[in-house]
Amino acid sequence: MRDAVKRAEVDEFLAKELERAGYAGVDITRTPLGTRITVYAMRPGLVIGRRGQSIRELTKTLEEKFGLENPQIAVAEVEVPELDPNIMAHRIAAALERGVHFRRVGFWALNRIMSAGAFGAEIIISGKLTTERARYEKYKTGYLPKAGEPAQKYLREAVAHAKLKQGIHGVKVRIMPPVKEFPDTVTVTVKEEKPPSEEVEEYATAEG
């Protein structure tokens, strides 16, 4: 429980600190030599900094502020940002803070995700969207399982928040990335039937 809380705190800190780098998430693993931290970002160069200055400062902060033992940071580039729910959720939140209408940004993000090859996507934007009363709007398309092995193994989800004058808007993004095969996939084989004329011809040949 304590490790989960600390991971959430580190994730929140990095999301703010590395927003310009297109932060997409973090993996934290304890090793005999210390703590291995893998940071996923669209622009790894901004995480590393000039001559490694940024990543050294980040390492020092994580050690002092969060008590991580001998943190060793590796940076991995996100090849297709549109298939990463964390990146897309923060993009939507940033667009909302710039004043883009929530419906426009919702459909825009949905189209970008599906154009990148996703099997399905769902975007939920909640808050005081049009009135003083909080509500939510959902944008969904494609194949998006909610339970079972496909959902547990493949479905990706992230949440971000946008600070607006009328209050905080929540953004939740779910993405089903392109995978080779689902366990519940059903394959149907259709037997090709020969035209009646060919069947008569084959019968006549056999009789002769």
C-alpha cells in the first residue's frame, strides 16, 4: 500500500515536472542496487537535458523529496503518442485550459486515437461543462471490452485534470491498442461451394 501511494505521488510530480516533454508514465522497480525508474515521454531529450543536467537534477529531487534509494533513471520514447492514454488525457486537458470547446476536443482526440490504429477508444470529460451543475459527456467508438482477460491485459486508461474558471474538469481516456489476437476472437471458415454446372461436369466425367 505504501509503495502504491509513493508511486502515485512520483507519477503526479513527474506529470507536472515533465509536461513539456510529453510525459506518458513511469515504472518504478526496486533492485539490489537501488531504485530503477523508467520514464516514458514523447521528447526524451527534454527529460535528459543538456549534457544530462535535467536528469541529474531530477534524480536528486526524487531521492531527497520522495526518499527513493539510489534512483537510476532511464528514459524511453513513446513511438505513437496517440495510443498512449496519459499523453492524450493531458493533451485534452491542455486544450480545455486554452479555451477549446469540450465537444470539439473530445471528437478531435477520438479521431486521432482511431487514426493511429486503435481498436477502440473512450473519452469522458466531466465537470461544469455548460451549466453550474456538474455532469459528464462520453465519446466512444470501436471495440472496448470492460471486463475479462482482454480488458485486464490490453486496455489502457489514464486520468488528467484541467483547471478552468468554472472549476476543475476531469478527463478520462481509455484506449484498446492494436493487438494481434484476442482470446475471445472467433474465426469462421466459409467453405467455397462449386457452381451446379461444375458438379454435373465432374459427375459425368466420373461415370464415363
